[in-house]
Amino acid sequence: MADRLAALAAPGERAALLLPQGIDYAAAFLGCLYAGVIAVPLFSPGLPGHEGRLASVLADCEPACAITDTATAPVVAAFTLDQRLPPLPLLCVDRPGDPAPADAAPRIRPAPDDIAYLQYTSGSTRDPAGVMITHANVVANARQAIAAFGADAANNTTVGWLPLFHDMGLVLSVAAPVVGGFPSVLMDPVAFLEDPVRWLRLLGSYPGTISAAPNFAYDYCVARTDEAQRDTLRLDRVKVLINGSEPVRPATVRRFEQAFAPTGLAPGAHCPAYGLAEATVFVTTDTYAEAPATVSCDADALATGRIEAAGPGRVAAALVACGAPAGQELCVADPVTGAPLGPGRVGEILLRGPNVGLGYWKRAGLSSEVFGLVPPGAADGRGGWLRTGDLGALHEGRLLVTGRLKDLIVVDGRNHYPQDIEESVQGAVEVVRRDRLAAFGVPRPDGGGEELVVVAEYRRGTEPSESSASEALRTARAAVSARHGLRLGRLLLVEPGAVPRTTSGKVARAATRARLLDGGFGPSAGRLAGGER
């Protein structure tokens, strides 16, 4: 692949990876690294609902060529034409190529600080931006993960279905195995979604398996497997199951443990973790030596930015500990001033370490703002800190992640986290699909500040009537009022698949809000809102 790339792209130019999950994807990515060509891990244009994002990424990275396969090549050619993008030379990884000429120039050896690939963010809070990940960054992050999980070539195997264009999928299934020299088993994400027991069987088929999945996948496994299937599983060989959603839901951890403990799954195997593309991916993880820890926090104190134990009779908010930093520095700071905060105080999570990327591709201003923070009085000559945009607190040496700064809902000076409101609604309203809803604030029609709105998909086969939608609103309002002291203005029940999601499967709250304000959910959604218009 590296030799064939040399005819289409010079070192430092970009190659877009537009092909399905599999060994060919890994070969294409590694070929780019050998050739000194900057890889841009993406997906086939056939991925539904993400055509606009793919077009914007291709326009931003300006690739010299695209790597695909013979089956996908016509789709890529048609896509670039439809999107009015410049035509791309195509290199088909599964088509035999000519051998490199005898007088071909030797491949350069990339320097540690050369850009290895552009990891485009999923766009859950802003337009996609390409994080510049160097060879040194990805090797450092792979080594940090290997050390955290005690992985070695003789005793461990990674098993992954996460897309290879996703930061965790790429590091877990390609980078870490190459750095650590241990086997990697790949699985197509569609195969998991069709039947999650396939993943569970693979986990028990190899020694010391290490895998990762977002929070919803663990709930999905519980919902889509029955007792007869679980009786056939042997999960005693599983070493680590990383749960990398932010934040990890305590109820998910509990349900998964209860469902699969009889299969031999060790209590400590489920490891809540935290990471983001700007830090290559991996930042903190809980230890695999003991079961995940949940901290019961006083809800009122949390709303004012403090972590305090919930006393008797007090409303509690449960947060799952995501462990300690792995080979990097972590600080919690005031989001406005950048001043460091002490333990038990909620603020923006800041990072510094060898795994933090160079910045965003072609976005010098944003890079300086996000990657170069120097907290007041903290200039030590070792460079700036990465502003993650995530909120959290340090508690007994472990990170508690509370939510995204841009998603925060502030009412009367009190902070409310949308994922907590969403959990209250989906726990109270039976018709709502789990993890297919978004809570946010919108301007009130009368101009009197903002009202809280929840847009939620209803379960398949249960399209609600106006009366049942009104009943759902009353139930949701009661739950939100009792749990959060807020009035829910509207509950919009929309058809399955209508709530926007990122390519990594997260609900895109900002995109959902924008679609609502633009009238993108249509008149039927408004009819089923059940609240004041």
C-alpha cells in the first residue's frame, strides 16, 4: 500500500480512507503511515445520514487521493460528483497493483512529530474539525492504554466492533496491537447491531480479551439477549470492557453486571473510562482489579458545582468514577478564568501530556484557544493545556465526569445536566426509546427567557396519539419537577431515527436543537408536543 500510494500522494499530503470495516482498512491506514502520507480515517459514502459531514470533511482535508475497494469505488466516484467535490484519484486496496520500480526512491522514515493522521471529531457540539495526531501522539497513547490495562502479547487479545474511523476503534483495534504486538480481532459494527451476542461470543473465544463500547451498547446487550443465549456464554476470559461514554450511566453498569455475572464475567472487568479525540483518545480509566465505583452526590450541591455526599432524605445524583489519568496530567479549572479548582469542585477538565494532538487542521485560531490554555499563575515553560470542553471533578483521586460544557442548562444560576434530565424522562415515560432523546433550552415564544424542551423518539410500533402524548408530557413533567426542580416546557415525540446522532452514535443535542428551531421535525412532531406552543 505504501509503495502504491507513492504514485498518488507525496509525504505530507492526505489520503482519505473511504472503505468498509475490515483488514483492508487496517492495511490502508498502516500503508499511509509507512508512506509518510497523512491518513484521514473516514467511512464509505453509503453510511446513511452522514453525507453532509463526509462532504465537509473531504472539502476541509483536501485529499490527494482516496483509498477504497472495488465494490465501493463507484459509490465514491458518484458521491464526489453529487457533492460537487473535485474528482479524487482512487486506489483500490483489494485490486492488485504494480510492483514498485527498482529505481523507486526509498520511503522516508517519518519523524515522531510528523502528522500521522487527522482524526475528525464526531461533531456532537460543533462542526467536524480534524485533530492533527502525530506518530509520537498515537504511540504514546497506545502505550498509556497498554500500561493501564496490563496488556501483553502473550496473554491478551483485543476484540473490537467500534468503527475504525472512530478514535477508540482505531487505537484499540490497530494502534495498540501494533505497538504492543498482541492479536486484534475485528468485527463489523453492523454485525454487532444485528445481533450483539456475536460480540459476546467473540469475547469468550480468546485469552484475556480487551474490548470497548459506548454506554448504549451495554444496555443493548442486556435488552437483545435472552437467558438461553446467556447460558451459552463464557466470559471468564474477559479482562477489560471499556465503557467510554461521557458520562457513564450507573444503571447501565448495574444492569450489565447483573445480566452477565452468571457467565463468569469478573466484577472489575467493566471499566468506566474517559477520553476524547483531541487527546488521541485515552485519558483515564478505572482499575480492572475491582468493581466500578459509584459516588452518590447531593443533587443540590452538584447543581452549584460541588461534590458532596448525599445525606439521608436528600435527593442524590449518582456519578460513576472514571479512574485516574494514565501517563498524563489532568487539572480541573474554572471554565471562565482558567484558574485551577480543588478536589470536589466541578469545572472544565484540562489535560497535558504526550498524547495531546498538535491542534486542528487549518484552524490556527481555534487550535490556540483549545490547545494552548495557560491557567493564571501556572506558566511553567512546559506548554499549554488542552481545554476538553467537558465538565468534571476530582474525587478521592478519581475523575467524575458530569457533562459537556456547551450542553449545560443553566436555570436561576443552577446547573442542570441534560443527560440527567434525559434519564429522568426515559425512566418515567414508557413510550420513549432509551438513549434516543435530547434535552436543551430554547427561547420561550413570549420572549420571557428560555424553556426546557425534550425531543424524544418513540418506540417502534407505538406511534402515540394526541391523548397519549399529553399523558406522556404530564408524566415527564412530574418526573423532571420532582427530580430536578424544573418545569418541562415541551416534550416532542418524534419518529424512530429522527433525533440526530453523530457517527460515533452519540445524540447530537446542538443539531437536535437547531433542527427544532428550524422546523425540521415537521408539523406532526409539533402536534404531538403536548405542551404550550
